[in-house]
Amino acid sequence: KDDSLYKAMQQRGRSFIGTAVTLRNESRETEIINQEFNSMTPENAMKWESTEPSRGNFTFEDADRHVAFARKNKLQIHCHTLVWHSQLPLWVSNGNFTNATLIQVMEDHIKALATRWKGACTRWDVVNEALNENGTYRESVWLNTIGEAYIPIAFRLAKKYDNKAKLFYNDYNLEFNAEKTAGAARIVKLIQSYGVKIDGVGYQGHVTSEDTPTAPAPAPEQKVLEAALRATADLGVDVAYTEIDVRLNTPVTAASEAAQVATWQRMAASCLAVKKCIGMTVWGISDKYSWIPGVFAGEGSALLWDEKYEKKPSYAGFLKGI
Ligand code: XIL
């Protein structure tokens, strides 16, 4: 097998292996990207707080640098994200907008971003994390002001301003929580019932491979992962893992690492087992910059390269699953 994640994936007839990217002064990252990846997701640069910090004030320098980096290195771009409750400036979430005005705010934002990177974005995460764990809609300024219609409206607007990108709904825990997966399937049907296009569902894939304080459950089994992917793929859309990391309680032990390697392999194998699974993105390169330790206290070691950019055993596990 090729010693390159994306080449192995392409040999299997799938489209991409990607990584989240925050541009920084680390030449090893560019080398690894060129060797291993053919897709990138800007980790933060395209989020609302980064691109429209106050109404009508669009700040695209950082996102543009990420787009230029992708072009230079011939990477697909998984553009992330248009409508989300998080990393959303207070002028939106506390703006006391009416239904009509908030839809206008949404249109102005989607229009600005989608037109700017039309042709550059291979895929767009149009709506991110709209669901609670039990599959109901999450409270947010979007839901509270517009109702569930905000989701199909966002997709209609994304298509209006970028008819080339594949349009995705994206969320976490979909890969193992059946109630939430059913919620995602309802979202696909809701969008379709409006006569609007949705091309795919992104399964973030922020998983664990042992009990942790934030995930009191063992690692998802292969048949659970596959069933979760099929629950939306069977509705006629593509699926992908969009933000994979496999976090562990730290410090790591030999046994916990072995379970982690097996989990990386199962994640990959589940995608390959489902025809409509077009690719997988991992949420960063080196543990040095992973978001996990900052958000999940006492957990970490979640990526495929260690803090010194050495490949970890999980790399071989992931490649084996492809
Ligand atoms: C995370 C980034 O990795 C962090 O740098 C940032 O501080 C918070 O957001 N779901 C998503 C991603 O859709 O955008 C999040 O990224 C991780 C969870």
C-alpha cells in the first residue's frame, strides 16, 4: 500500500483525505500535507466571528490566505462553516432581530462568503451542529427566531450564491448516537421537502476509544459506525467524516493506545464499507496544536502525529483501515 493516506484513499476510488489547517510557522506541516492530504478544512478562518465581526464588516484576509495555501498545494477545500450557533459574534446572537431581518443577516453573510470563494470551495458546511443529543433541534438564535426553516433557507441561499460546491450538513456524535443520527436524517428530509438541494452529511468523528469523563462509553463498534453512515447515505446524499480525532485520557498507556489504534482503523474501515462515503478529514496534524486538551480537560493525544511530528501508531492503524 502507498505510504500516503490520500493516495491509498484514491486507490480505493474515494475522493479525499483531509486535515484541518490553521496556517502557522511550521514547515513540517506543509511537508506532511503535501505527502498525506489532498483536502483541507480551514480550522477557524472562515467562521462568522472571523469573517463578519460586526454587521457588514467583512474581514477575509485570514481566510483568503488559507484559500491561497490550498490552491498552491493543490488541495480541495472543505469550507467551514456558514450557519452555526458557536463562534458567532454577539451582534448576531444578541441582536434581537425579527424573523425577516435575521434571514436578511443570514443572506448577506452567505452571499459574501459563498460568492467570494465560489470555485474554490469543493464543499461547504452550510449548517453546523443544529441538533441536541436526543435528535431534537438545538436552541440557538437561528432556531428561536426563524424556526426549523432556517436550515432549508440556509441551503437555498448557499446554492443561490455558489452552485458549484457540494452542500453539507455537519454535526458531531452522529457516528454513534442513533437518536442524533435520526435527527440528521430528518434534517436531510426537511431540506429535500423544501425542494432544496443537500449533497452530503458530515460526521465530525470526535470520538474516544475508552471511557473518558466527557464520553462515558466505549469506542463505537464497526457495525454501529456503518449503520450511522448508511442512515443518511440511504437518503441519496454523500457522507464523510469531517473532523476525526480519537482522544484518550492522559497520560496514555500501552493498552489505551492499542485501543486507539484499533479505533482509527475502524473509523477508516467504516467509511470504506459505505459506497457513498467520499472521504475523511482529520482535525489537525500534530498533537502540539490539537484543540482537545484545551476543551476536554485531562484528555489528549488525539491525532496521528506527536508533538515532534513523528507518526504515531494510530497513523498505521488509520492507513490499514483504508
Ligand atoms: C474548534 C477549533 O479546532 C478550535 O481551534 C476552536 O477554538 C474551536 O473550534 N466542531 C467544529 C469545529 O465544527 O469548528 C470545532 O473546531 C471543533 C468542533
